[in-house]
Amino acid sequence: MIWLSKRRYLFLMLFPTLLIYLGYIILPVFVSFFYSLTKYTGIGAAEFIGLKNYATLFHDHLFWVSLKNTLIVLIVSVLLLLPGSFFLALLLNAKVNGSNAIKALNFAPSIVAPILVGLIWVFILDPQMGLINNFLKSTGLSKLALQWIGGTTWTPYSVGMIFVWQTAGFLATIFLAGLKMIPKDVYESSTIDGAGRFQQMLFITIPMLNETIKINVVLIITGVFKIFEAVFLLTGGGPNHLSEVMVTYMYNVTFTSGEYGYGMSIAVITFLLTMIFSLVYMGLSKKNIEE
């Protein structure tokens, strides 16, 4: 196996994977950017128009609505999902009877197909036939029955809650792996010095999970900016596109309206925003550590 240590053989082994990555991940980004500079309906030749699609985009009211909704989902997800999955991991890390079964149930929502997740939550959140509103009405709390989906206010918050439900188990599993990597000697030493559980969590657990927290935040950001199935099944972007998120708006512009070039400009902006949010967060977290 000495030949494995030679760089040229390592490159040959990695080349097929690198080729697939370039073909299916990197190349489509450049293809999308090219078509975003054109007027193209998906049929015939593309007409190069430069940055006109981007100029139109920044004056498009519905694009700003979709961006606002996406940011609402992002804020809800970060505020609930990050601490929620962390405390869920702390509970899973405790030694209790049936812990393996609990871990499996915790991870279950993450392996449900997104389209099924959307269907499940339609029957829960639908204003007319949904479980929540029917329960509230049957218990005399009809004033609390809201238009969770399909309205102009609550839809992005509902989408955020669905994303939290679907992703919490996955992120908790990553946190759990990080907790398992923290040496027990550190906790034992702190106990001898008189540190309590809360102090251990604040000054040992959280600082030593810094890299894990960064990974999870980036996963939340990238996950939110590619939400599609939940919104598509819950509302289809309605009414009048007011519940769109960026990916559903891109889909409707591209495949419903037939404006392929304009849709690709939305896709490029979505990609850039995802990268900017991720890189800014990683830069800020690195700066805080160095300080």
C-alpha cells in the first residue's frame, strides 16, 4: 500500500469524484450565470442582454417579497433551531433507558422526503381543514385560529417552523458527535474545582463546540436558501406570490412564466446571498475567537 502515499496516485483516485463534482456542482453555476445575462425562454437561441435581468430584478416587487420571506424563515430557523438542537443533543447525550430508540426517533424527520413533509404539514396548518385550527375551534379558542398558510403574514413563520421540525434531529446528531469528542477529564477537573453543570456548559461545552456550531449555522443558512418543497405544497407561493421564497419564485419565473434568463438571475442572486451570509458568519466567528 506504499503506492497510496504517492501524490500522483492519490490524484488519480480522486479524479473521478472531482470530475463529477465539477460537472454537477461547479459547471451549473457558470451556466446559470451565463443564461442570467441573456433573454431566453428555454426554446431557440439565447439573446445576450448583459445585466438587464439584474436591473429588472432590483425593481421587481415580488423579488423583494420573496427575499423578505426567506430572511424571516432564516431568522426563525437560527433563533429556534440552533439552541433547540443543542439542548436536544444534551438530552440525547444523557444516559437513559431506551436512548438508542430516542435517537432514531429524533433523526426520523430528517429522512422523510421533503415533499412528504409538505403534505403532512398541509393537513396540520391548513386554515380550513388543518388539525391546529380545528382543535382550537373545538376547544372554544377559535380566536386563536389563524391563517397559518396561504395568507400574507404567517406563512414564512410556518415555513420556518417546518424547517426547524425537519432539521432539528440532523443538527442535534452533529452536536451529539461534537459532545462525544469532548474529553471527560475536562469535566472531571472542573467538577473538582467546584464548577456546576451550568458553568460547565457555558465555559467548557459551548467553547469546545465552536467548530460544530459553525458547521450547523452554515447548514441552516444553506438549507433555508434552498427551501422549495414545503412552500410549493403549502401555498404554491400564493396568494399573488406573496408567500414566495426565493427558490419558489425562481421556479415560477423560470418554468411557469417561461423567463429562463430572468429566473437564472434570481438563482445567481440566491447563490451569492448564501455564500455571503455563510462567509460573513464564518469571518465574524473567527474574529471573535481571535479576540
